[in-house]
Amino acid sequence: MTVTGIVAAAKGPVKDALPPGSISRSQGLEAWKRIEAVVTHPRCANCHVDARAIPIWTPAGEGKNRVHGMNIHGGKSRIGAEALLCSTCHMTSTQPNEPAPAPPRAGIDWQLAPVEFIWFGKSGAEICTQLKDPKRNGGRDVVGLLEHLRHDASLNGFIPRAWDTSSGRTIPPGTFERHVKDVAMWGAAGQPCPN
């Protein structure tokens, strides 16, 4: 059995969506710059790895990325079922994170992002093109991306936990709420990507 790692979005109106065309292209590109700074940050990109399924690890107090310690890999299942489950060390818990070196927690089961969502090591322009392509983003339009962010947050999942400072690890710029707003602005501008 292969686990897809997709968190299904709850149905219903998304309060964050903005009317199409209500944001200029230049404002949309500015929003994309902030989105790019988030999605390329190690706390966000380290599980969006290629089909070899080797997560990237940025230990607390270090700025250098390296492959996850202890020869960890997610396997084809993307949850480590073939060797050592991610959940062996990473707890599914809504409790606050403990300081490093304790592994971070999240309110959903630990897994690598699906292969379709590989973006570690890609440029911002490549990730932008990928995120706006429903064939490579889980079949989501902008509203679907916003639903994904909100649904993950409702489960105390990985996305909002990227900004959790309790573990002593670096966090992406801004806040989760700023990120949601930027995705909405980028979408309303027509999802422009840098050249």
C-alpha cells in the first residue's frame, strides 16, 4: 500500500480567497517572493524531496542542510514503512515541541510529501510553476491551496508548525497567517511566476 501523504481539504467556502483580478500582477509577484522565501526554507522544503525519499535535516543551531541522520529514508511508502517508520521518532501530537535535539511534533502522521510535490533544491520559479499546475499540486486551484493550508492548520499539522520556535530551530520568514494571505494575493493576481 502506498500512502499519498495528501491531507484532504474540508469543503466549504474559504474566507481567505480574494476575487480574481483584485490584486495586480506586480503585487502578486511581491506576494510570490514572500511565498518563495517560505517554501524554500528548510523547515518547509526538507520533506519535499525526490523519489529516493531521503529527507533533509537542518539541525538546531546550524544553517547547513544535510541528509537526515541515521540513514533515514521514507521508502516508496513515504512514511518509512520499508525500514523505519517516521513515527518511530516523530510523534503525532498536538503538544508543543520540545527543544532540539528532540524531534519536532505535528498533529498529523509523519510522512514525506508525495513525489508529485518534490521541490527541495528547485528554484523559486520552478516551484511557482509547479504550485500553479493542478497536475503537480494535488489537483488544486488557488482556493484548493488555501483550503489545504487551513485544513492542515486545523489538524495542527506540519505547515503552521514550521513557525514554531519552541524547538530552537530556525523558522521561515513571516507567519503562517502572512503566508495564507500571500497565497490568496498571489492567486487573485493570476498566480504570476518570475521569469
